[in-house]
Amino acid sequence: MPCNSRIQQNENKLKQREISLNQRQEDLGRRKMEIDQYQQRVDNEKKLLSVKQQELDKMQKQKQAKLEELFELRLIHGEVDEEEWGEYLEGFRLRSWKYFATAVVILNLGDEEIQSMVNEDAICLKLLSEMPDSLKERAWMPPIYNASAIFAIFAEEDEDILLEKILLHRNAGICFQHL
């Protein structure tokens, strides 16, 4: 019997180990599930942060564009002094050029009756929004709309190149108007 008792003891030890291993395996399974759930929450948070960052970047670009537009309006109206000029160039990361020129497109609806019936602002804003990027990119700063006119500032180091750039813009604009 001592042999049977030893076998019985060994079987009991094996069963206890098996039970212990099963408990550990269950614990590991639970921990793995908790970690997977935690990882899923982290991944969801990352996605949410990514979306929020994109929204923030979009808002920042919109604010930057609005500030640049206000700067451009002040510049066109001659309201920027030399000190501000340097600050704006640095802040907007704009290059300073030797020659500058402003091109102005004024909408001519012709007939006063038509002009009174049509919202001039809406037409100009639509023209500006539908202007091809290739045309917008020729300007030193993006073209803007103000007081029934579309303004674009051009800049170059060479006066002849500046004139050529303006003529290209003008010719492309004429083609754009006839689309």
C-alpha cells in the first residue's frame, strides 16, 4: 500500500499542479483580454487624437489664411509700417522681394439693372474660390476679395520677370473668365 499511497499522493500533486496551471492560464487569459481591451482603448484614443489634431491643423490653417488676408488688406491700404513689415514676413514665413506690384480685377457687370439684381460680392467670391490653383500660386500671397475687387500681390527680384508674371496672370485670368 505504501506504493499506492505514493501514487495517490503523486496523482494529487499532479492534479493540484494541473489546477494551479489552469488557474494561471485563466489568469493569463484574463490579463491578456484586459491588455487587449486596454490596447483597443489606447488605439481608439489615438484615432480620436489624430482626428482632433487634423481638425486643429485645419482650424490653424484657416486662421493663418485669415491673418494673411488681413495683412494683405492692410498692405494694400498702406497701413503696414516697416517694423510690422519685418514681423509679418517672419511670422508668415514670407520672402521679401525687391519689386512688388498689385493686380486688381474689378468686376464689370455692365448694365446697372443687372448690377442691382446680382449680388456682386457673391460673384466675386465665387470667381475667387473657383480660380485655378495654378493661377493663385503665381501671386506672392493668395489673391483676396475686397470692395468689389479681387487683389493679388506679385513680387520678384527682377522688374522684367515681375512684369512677365503679371502678364501671364492676366492672360490666364482672361482664359479663366471665358470658361
